[in-house]
Amino acid sequence: MQDNRKLAFTIFFISIILSLAGILFVYTGSYFYCVKRGIAPYSYALKQGIAFIMGVTISFLIYKYFDYRNLANKKSLWILYGIANFLLITVLLFGKEINNSKSWIIIGGFSIQPAEIAKVLVILFVSGYIKYKWYEIQNSLKIFIGFIFLSFFPVFLILLEKDLGSAMILSIVIFAILFITGLNLRYILLPTLLGTVMFTIAVITAPYRVARIKMLFDPAQYFHASGKYNSYQLVQAFVAFAKGGLTGMGIGQGEQSKLLFLTFSFSDFMYAHIAEETGLIGAILVLFAFLTILYLGISIADRTDEKSGKFMALGLTLYIFLQGIVHMGVNLGLIPTTGITLPFMSLGGTSLISMFMAVGFLMSIAKSLPKEEKINLRIMEKGKYA
């Protein structure tokens, strides 16, 4: 039991360290941006700090008082699913479009991104639903198709918000959960085909997405392009990495944010900002932190012999890790630009709270692990969980 507690609190500790560092880098990255807007230079850092306190509190409460196994019943699953879709539909009806994505609701001066909370709820729903309906899903194509529709309907709503990055991450997580269940391969091909079609349509119907793909191959060509279809921010991110060198320019000394060249150094391009101020060493440490979270999360999934816990642990771990990798890939010019935040570190109160929700559930699962490792993470044999 003591080892399980260490496993849970190691993830919690890493999340807190990343978040505290994130508040610092939000402050240094947004200082001159806030001054230009005529607001207090610590405004964004203060908002992030408030979200941090809320997130840590929620995470610890989930760990201390909530048993994740209570989610794997019909009533709880439909409540989760209903809340997730309610949030996504609400933002479609009343949300504000920012940077080509209608993902925010403004309440009292605070911007809330419902899709971040919805992603966690959908992962919990999919994980619990598979346990609750495993035999029917495995043996009835009709029920499986219904399950796929339920799982990907929130993805469709997120695509309507024009948030391709979040939709992509959630789709990959759902696919990963399906894969480890040991479902018949012909069943897995259905969501793969569905996802491919949805994302192809989403890309080819949006000129700015096509432009972002083209920019990856020759950023310099699009640097001075007129309008919003240019690679200005991406090139400035490259400059930030170059200036950072091995050890960085120093905390608060990043020129790209000071001169407002890297406009979103506190959010979409946080990783480039960190690299400029702390260098390659700092960038590698951040990457190592996310790799450690991946290892710990998979270890939790590996050790639990409870079905929904295994699926939840894998899904929530991939949610955190993939969001971090996508953000880093965007900053390095390996992935088309998207508005994905760096988990725990980029400005984004809703994102930070959702990440700590995921950590809280991972801790809850870890708390319930058997004393000794009983099971290895593997592709489960057909009918194992019938």
C-alpha cells in the first residue's frame, strides 16, 4: 500500500512542480503583453495561480474522498456523458470565437474552455461504459456501432468548435482504450475509418488548416504572407529556441516575449518561451517530466486488475501526455499550429483544472491498487472481460 501511495503522490508532486514553474513562465511571458494592454503585469499569472489552487484542491479531494469505481454504473455514466455534451453544446451556442476556434465562454471577465473538462468526462465515460457493456459491445455489432456513436459524438461537437487539436487528442485516446480491450480488429477499423473521414473533412474545408500544413514544409515562404495565413509565430518560436541555446537567456530575460515578437509565449508557444529562458536543458527537463508522467500512468494501468480503472488510467495518462507532446511538436514545427496548451504550464485556467482532475482520478486508481503487481499491461485476450 505504501508503494501505491508513493506512485500516486509522485504524479501529484510532478504536476505541482510543473504548475508552479508554469505560473512563473506565464508571468515572464505575459509581463510586457499585459503592460501593452494596460493591465497589471501580474494579471495572467494571478489568474493561473487561482486556477492552480482550485485544481490542486479538486485533485486532492478526488483522491481522498472519491472511489473511481463508483463511475462504472449506468446512472453515473449517463450523468458524465450528459454533462460533457451539455458543456460542448453550450459553448457552441453561447461561446466566443478566438483565433479561429469557438471554444470559450466569457463569464465575469474569465474565459472558460468547456472542452477541456468535457475531454476528461468523456474519457471516464468511455472507460466505464466498456466495463458496464463489455459483453454486448464485443458480441453485437449493433451495440458496438451505438457505442462508437456515443463516444465520437462529443468529438464531433469539438470539431464544430473548430478545435481540431482537442478533437484529435480525444480521438486518439478513445482509440487507444478500444485497442487494449482486445476488441475484434474489424471493430477497431470502424472508428479508425470514421475518425479519418472526420478529420480529413475538417482539414480540407478550412483554408487556414491547409495553410498551416503547408507552412511546416517552408516556414520562411509564408513569413510575410498577407492576412492570417502566415508562419510569423512559428518562425519566432524557432528564433526563441535558437536564442535559448544550451542554458538559456535567464528567467525573465527572454527577448521574444519582451519585444512581443512571440505574442503567445505564455500560452500556445509556452514551450518555445521556456526554451529561450532556460535553454535546451530546461526544455529537456520539461519533456522528461511528461515522459515520467507517462511511465507512472502506464504503471498504474499495468498494476490494476480492475477493468474500468485500467482503461481510465491509460486514457487519462495519454490525455495529459499527448497534449504535452502535441504542444511541443507545434512549437518545434513538427505539427501544424493549433491552440493546444502545454499541460500544467501554459496560461489556461480550465485546462489546468482539467489536468488536475485527471491527476486526481489517477491517484484514486493508484490508491486502490493491489499490494503486489498482479497483471501486466497487454492486449487482452478475446472475451477476457465477458
